[in-house]
Amino acid sequence: MSISQRRLPYCNFLLRLSVVALLGASASAQAAEPLRIGVPVGLSGANSVIAPAVVQASQLAADEINAAGGILGRQVVLEIADDASSAVGAQKAYDTLVFQKKVDAVIAMETSAARNAALPIINRGKIPYIYSSFYEGRSCNRWMHVNGWVPEQQVAPIVDHFMKERGVKTFFLVGSDYAFGRGMLKFTREYIEKQGGKVVGEEYLPMDGTDWTPIVSKIRSAQPGALISSTAGGSPNVGLAKQIRAAGLSMPYGNLAIDEGTARTMGDTAAGMYMSASYLTSIDNAQNHKFLAALKAKFGDQAKTANDLSEPQYEGFYLYKAAVEKAGGMDAQKIVAALSQVSFDGPRGVVKMDRQRHAALTMRLGQVQQDGSIKILQTFENVDPGAQCPDLK
């Protein structure tokens, strides 16, 4: 045997060592690669009043998770995109996040119009999607889970209080003319009539509309016992409430779209308004105290008021983390399946999206006080979302 022949096995051994080393380095690099989570949100448009609190909640969750070692050893990186609070804006934002930024998941608080426009892109990208906003219900998609409330959970506390405690028999309904506004008020009308009440008027304004004067005039003429609104949130909420106040209308007012942060910015305009929410800053538990303290510590005087849109966003990151860990890796289909099985004990209590990819939630009936704070009038434990997606597989 020649010297070159004797060296051949040794050379092969070195080659195998090199391949193993390269594979190991590749695996190590892959493990260290950041996990990217897309956060499309209305930094402009109707939701711009709410968006800063949602972004802060996302940043806090990512920081906490990263400080604790990340998700399966990978650090979380946020990819924030402005969806302009609109369908067209959402299409652009999701295209960028899913196909250019190549995010691993999307966790988003958005208008229903933005969500509906985004779902086809989520389908093409085949990535997990947690929708963290309250909405009109019955939006079903194999990649989506929802930890916000739906009409079956929110409407009854307000309507029942008005009818039983305030003696209201007639209602006027006002909304923004899109999926959320019409969907919420359709359910509200049906619930009122089922309880023996009567709807004496129902009016809508386009999402970008600002002049509620004609509708306010119709409310005055109808003289309802109570008013219930469901607008696009943010600026439409503020505009409608101001014009109702300026008109001197004083009937009980239930708002199905107000969040605590917006209520606090409205001052006297929101005082007396009723709301039904799953999260309020006055919830007295250790998890909520820790959450509020962490927001203050991270953002100081710039911290936005936590609310029923920002807290579920924060919670969504922990639910996603639990699902990835249960799935044992980044297989999107396994993660989606795991999202129905995991839970998170957070600021509003334990949340588990196991009811046809929605969650049973504890709801609170609140009333806005003169200083903008919310007084909890009544608490309803583990309210079922009802049949949202019975045919979804």
C-alpha cells in the first residue's frame, strides 16, 4: 500500500469532521437567528389614537421574553408596520411583513376592514396569526386565533344594565359603516329585541366621516331611552362623543368601541359613558399590578394608558411563546394547533383560545368617571364567546 493510499482513510475522517462542524455551525447560527413577529397597527388613520399603547405593549412583551431567554433560545424582534387603519394600508403592510420581512407570526390589533384585507395574505404566507382586537365576531381562518371579545360577550352587560337598572325601553344605535360597526349593532339590535326592548333608530357614518350633526339631530328627534354606539374607535369615538355632548343630549350612553386610554384623553366628554371590557387598569390582581409597573418602568412619563386593546396584544406574545414551546419548533401548522391548547395567566386572568379559536373571558361593566378613570360596576366571570367558528378545521 502506498503512502497516499494509507493517508486516504485519514483524509476521509477529516472531511467528515469538517462536514459535521459545518452542520453544527449552521444549526447554531439557525438557533441564534431572531424570531420575527409582525405588528401591523394603525399608526395613522382612525386607530392612531390607540396605536401607541399597542406598540408599547408589544415592546414590553418582547423585552420581557428576551430577558428570560427568548422563545426556544431565539430572541424576539418586532417588525412594526403602519396599516393606516384601512384595508388598502393593511394589504401593503402585510405584503411587506410576510413576503419581504418574512416574519414568523403576526400579532395584531386592527380594524375589521384591515383584518379582512390581510387574511388572504396570511393564507398565502401560511403563518400563525393572533388577532388581539375586540371585534364583531365570526371571522374564521385556519391560521387565526382571537383573544379579544365578541358581541356575545360584550353587549349583554350594557343592555341588561340599561333595561334592568335604568328602566330603558327604547334605544338608538349609531355606528361606523363597516364590518365592525354594522356587525356589532346587528347583534345589539337582535339582543335588545329579544329582551323586549325597541330600537327607534339606527344610523351609520363612513369610517373617515367626522360630521355627526345629521345623526345627532335624528337622535334628538327620536328621544330614545338610551344610545349605543359602535364606531371605528379612536378619533371617530372622540368626534361622536363631543358632538353628542355639545348637543346637550343626556340619555344613558353605552359605547361598544371605547377603550380606557381614549376615554382618559376625552376628559369631561366621556364622563358618565358606559363600557363593557375584559381588561381595565383597575383589575386588582398581582399580574395586572406587575404589568402596569413594568409599563411605567420601561416608558416612564411616556407610558400610555393600558387598555382593552393593548393588554390583549401583550398577552398575545405570551400565548404565541407557549404555543411555539408546546409545538417544540417552528412548524407553523403545529404552532397553530397548539394555540388552541395553551393558556396565559396575565393581567386580566387566565386566557385560553380553546373555544373555536376564541376565548372565554371575564367581562367588566364599567362607567367613565369625571377624571377619566373607569369604575367597575359589575363583573361577569368566564363569559362564553358562543359558536364563532363551528365548521373550522
